[in-house]
Amino acid sequence: MQKRRLGRTDLSIAPLVLGGNVFGWTADEKTSFDLLDRFVGAGLNAVDTADAYSRWVPGHKGGESETIIGKWMKDRGNRDKVVVVTKVGSDMGQGHKDLSAAYIEKAVDASLKRLQTEVIDLYLSHWPDPATPYEETLGAYEKLLAKGKVRHVGCSNLDAGQLRAALDVASLRSLPRYEVLQPEYNLYDRSSFEGPLRDLCVAEDIGVITYFSLAKGFLSGKYRSEEDLGQSERGEDVGSYLNARGMRILAALDAVSSRHSAKQAEVALAWVIARPGVTAPIASATKPDQMDSLIRAVSLKLTADDMAELDKASG
């Protein structure tokens, strides 16, 4: 499996990252283990999670996904084969987003314990925290890097202005900078990343791992009407895509996938993989056949005509 360097870091990852948000939620422990085995067995190596996954499930407190990933790595003895990405700063019961130094110091130890590892390969600020200065957050990360608890740091959900400000603080104060960005980006949701944010990432050699790469499952093609929304736990989040533009995009995906004898989700992921400025998309699976489809997306090469057709439909 050909790997891509993640920005300026020493991390090399396959061009698809496995989303761990489903582990402990719509995929139980056994299923999660099986999915992870298939993923790594195919030569892919990066797994994304967060301390907050899956706190939204009734009865959960957060940390369920990290716990499953940690158990799996220990059981398989394969920690050295996995690039672990996790995140900090979401509401874990404190009632607000938190990137304060005191909170990060506690949160990283909790994540390390759940993941059953001594170091996190990539540690991301999950959401902006307006109450905490970048200098404090980056200073906390400097200590984690010095202690060997994390290898690299990055961020998620920052716009171009916020990322520029964080980079400037890092440069001015000689603090570690955000080396990786995790933005929302897919064939439907393009505007927040394309433009100034992508330009900044390219100019600063920042690695980019996209989330909601299948638009919450809409780009799989299985949601085409209001009646389809009840098919899964995430169906209720897809309704906003059921409009004329969404249908144009699905029609283009249908056409391109037919030409390649591929599934719509494979084409949608291949499109993201081929986009400038993107290192790898994140995608999740809850069934073996879904995982096999994700793996096939990595080797799917879209033609210039394919890309143009998809771009036109989503424009």
C-alpha cells in the first residue's frame, strides 16, 4: 500500500483513514475488532478517534471508541503498525469545549490509558475554544511532546483565520505548531475547505485528513428520499442533503460508479483522495462489506472526465 507523508511530520499514512466514531456505538467490540483486522490486513494504517466518541449515546460517558481500539491493539500486539489519531477538547461533561493546559494535561493521560499505549501519534484540538489563548494550548502541547506522550499535534474545525492565528502564535512564541488539519470536506460540502483554508494548508505544508468524507453517508447513495432516512442511526442527519444539488451529485456518482463497476461511496472517496491539498479522507464502516468497499476506494483511479463530471454536479 503506497503511503503519503502527513504534512511535515514523520508519519506516513495510507490515503484512507479509518473513522473510529462507530466503535462502541453502531459497531460492538467484536465487530470493531473484525473491521480493524480487515483494515490493517489490507495495508492501511491510520485510525482516527476522539476522547468524546461516543458520548452522544445514552448511557455512554465518552472514551468508548478509544477503549475498543486500545483493547484491539493490545490483543493483536500491533501497536507499531498503527498510526493512532485522537482528539481533545470536546465537552466530556464539563459543559463546554476546553483546550486549557490543565484540562489537556488530564485528558491526554485518560486517552493514553484507554488506548493502552505510551504515546499518541497525532493529538488534535477537536474544536476551537474561544476562552483559551492559543499560547496556552500550544504551551500545553509543548510539554506533552517533551514528555513523549504525543508525537505530533494538529487541529480540527478551524477556519483559515483561526489556523493562521494559531500558526502565528506558534512562530512568535517558538511553540509547536499545528501540523495537521482535520476539516469537514466531501463532494457536497466543499466551500469551507476549498479556497483560503486549503491555500493556507498547501502553503504551510500542513497535512489534511478530512472528516464526513461521505457526507454522513449521503454519498453512499442509499439515501434518496425522506423514506430512506430511517435506514440507520445516522439517517436523521442526512435530510439536509436531499435537495436538487444533492440529487445532481448522486446522479453523477451513479454514472461514474457504473463506468468503473464501483460503488458510489468508493467514487466519492476516490474523488477526495485525488483532490489537491488532501492527504487522506476519513471513512467509517460497520459491516465487513462496507469495509471492503472502503479499501477498494484506495485503488480506484478516476479519469479527468470523471473528476470534471463530479465537479460540475457539485458546483
